[in-house]
Amino acid sequence: MTKATVGIIFGGKSAEHEVSLQSAKNIVDAIDKNKYDVVLIGIDKDGKWHLNDQSSYLLNEENPKLIQLNKTNKGVAVVPGESTNQLINAADSQVLDQLDVVFPILHGTLGEDGSIQGMLRIANLPFVGTGVLGSAVSMDKDIAKRLLKEAGIKVAESFTYTKNKLSEINYQVAKEKLGLPMFIKPANQGSSVGVSKVRNEQEFYEGIKEAFQYDYKVLIEETIVGREVECAVLGNEDPIASLPGEILPQTDFYSYESKYIDEKGADLAIPAELSDDLTKKVQEKAVDVFQSLNCEGLARVDFFLLENGELVVNEVNTLPGFTRISMYPKLWEISGVSYPELISKLIELAIERHKRDEQLKNAVWED
């Protein structure tokens, strides 16, 4: 059987660079070597692309606090629009390995917001995950909330401010409308990067300053008291949902450290202890959210489950972590899809969507 060549693009310029390195390692270790050859393309924090060797692509790979991309002198460039020979050596223009599909395991800015997805579309390369539109709107918490509200799906109340409206941000107004404590978040970040839980005026303005370091748009959001339930979704036109899991934070909230560095930062109840009816409700709502935001391939949908059984969407992650303590692969594992099977299914979905899209006609204008 001829093996397909999978390009794994990882790292990136975002604040989640190290998370991406961990995710890439997990995918490389788990991918079915009988079905796939792997080409590793690491993007450093300056945005330069490196062709990496599997034997040495990471430094300090067992330590999430010190993990680094091993930079090489093999730069990579993409040739847009080619059906073959899309990747070349940036130094001498020699053709590199031909890719059949790309797994862009890039979390956060420029990886999860539609940027890399647009580039891969122009390069005519099939890729794992949601397309340009779904990635962009899901990444932007403000836009995602608006679309979900329009679809009749409940989200937390919040205010949104851009940096040019900084002088209009007022603690007393926010406190009166949203109560205490509040959360302050960059609109376009994931993994709790730049997020602050604030209880007083000093923490409020410190949180605003912190959030604006990561984005030009921030959300001030009410605190929802409920169980933190997450559900993994998989598929294109006819997606399916995993059994739900529950986050049981051991810290004040489920922070970046809790997710990726401190293994004791949170307990994971997998599956969540829910009735059959609630489990079905979470699964159905997760698929509704997935489709409302034009997602494809994969996403993790995070909810707050209130005492009355109501579900409030917290966020949608279109390229969730694949680290060894990440929720997305764990949820599918207890739902009957093993780690290697999950990776293979995602690759198959990417190729399936690419073939579907190639059937569409492009307008040709003639004089």
C-alpha cells in the first residue's frame, strides 16, 4: 500500500508556541507509520519555517517549561497554486518532499484564526481542521458570541472594547452590569493566554492592560457558576460528538499552566458524571455549535452546565491541544476512537473535504 505524506506544521509565532510543540510531538509519536510518512515543518517564534528531522526536531522535549524548536538551516517556502511541488527549499529553490495533506497543529494567532488555512488553500493543499471562515469566527470570541446568539445558543454576557476605546472602559459600569468577579480576555487568544479573573478595581485595570498586550480587542465577561463540561466534535457535513468530559480545576480557574504544564492543576472527569439525557443534550448542543460556526474536521466545544441543566457556551477551539494531558484525544479515546485512529480519521476528513471542494466550479469570464 502506498503511504501518504503528511506535513505536520507546528510551532508558530503565537503565545501558544510551546503548546504546539507538545502537540506535534504527540502526533508524531502516535501517527500510524504503516499508513503515513511524516514531513516536519517547524515555525520559529520569528515566523521562519524550518524543515526538521524527526530525530532532532525538539529540544528539551520532555520538559513543557523548557521545550524548544530545534532550528535548522533548511528554510521552507510555499509555491501557491501548484498541484505538485508546492514546497521548495527557500535557499536554492530545490523541490522538497511532495505533501498529500497537511496537519497544521498551530494553536492561537496565525495558526487557528484562518491565516494558515488561507495560505494552504491558495497552495492547493488539503489540510486538517476547519477552513478559513470557521477558523476566523471561532477564534474571535466576540464574533463567535454574536453568531451563537443569532443561532439561539446561550453565551455569557460580556462587553467588547477595541484599543481605541480604552478611555471608555469603566470599572463601575462593568461591575454594575456583570457583577463580581469578572473575566477579562483577549478576543483572539486561546489556552487562557492573557485571561484574568478580577475581583476589584485594581485587578480590573491590570487585567485590561494584560489583555491588550495580546490583542487589540478585549472582552469583559460575567462569571458563570456551573460545571465546566467539554465535548469533542469530529466530522465534516455530518459531524459526531464524543462523550463529554468535565474539568475540575484545582486552581482559581483553568489557566494556561493548569492545561499544559502543571499536571495537578486540574482533574479531568472522563467521561463526565452526567445522566444519559444530559449527555445527549451536551452532544447535540456541541454539534449545533460546531455547525453554527461553520466548523469542519474537528473542534472542542466548552460549556458551563448550570444547576437547572441549561448549557452556556464558554468557547470553541478549532485546533485543540494534542498534548498527553489534552482533553480532545482523551474524550475520543473513551468514546472508542484510539489516538492513532483519531489522527487517521482527521487526515481522511481533510482529504475528503479537499476532493469535495475541487468539484466546485470557478467562474470564468469571457469577452
